[in-house]
Amino acid sequence: MHAATSAKKQKEYIDKLQAEIDVLQKRIGYDQSAEAIVSRHINLLHRYNEAKDATQILIGRLAASKETTVRQIHIDMDLMDDQ
């Protein structure tokens, strides 16, 4: 906020931010630290990556047995990445 902003507007802005913080805090839980949340997300990402790696190995084996490419298996099974 710059100097021309009234004290009333600043208070309204601060109250709005505090309300947003309260909503977010309720969503994640008051008893969880940021470190615990980050740690949980990292563990979930590791599990996801392991599952994805295993899937790619199986797709590679399927492609080899069908004598085609992994890309073609992705196309055939509608597994193309949207990026």
C-alpha cells in the first residue's frame, strides 16, 4: 500500500488477507507445519514417479512384443501427453 491509502482501506485489506489465511489454514489443518506438508507432497511425488516408471517399463515391453514403438502404444491407448 502506498502512503495515499487511508487507514480504513489498509485495515479492510488486512482483514481480507487474514480471512483468506484463515480459510487456507482450515483447509490444510491448524496442526500441520509447512515442512510436514512439503514432506508429504514430496513423498507422494516419489510414489507417482515410481508408478509412472513402472508403467513405462510395461509399455516398453508391450511395444517390443507387438514390434511397434512406445509412441505408437501411447497413441493406440490414448495416453498422449497434452503438453
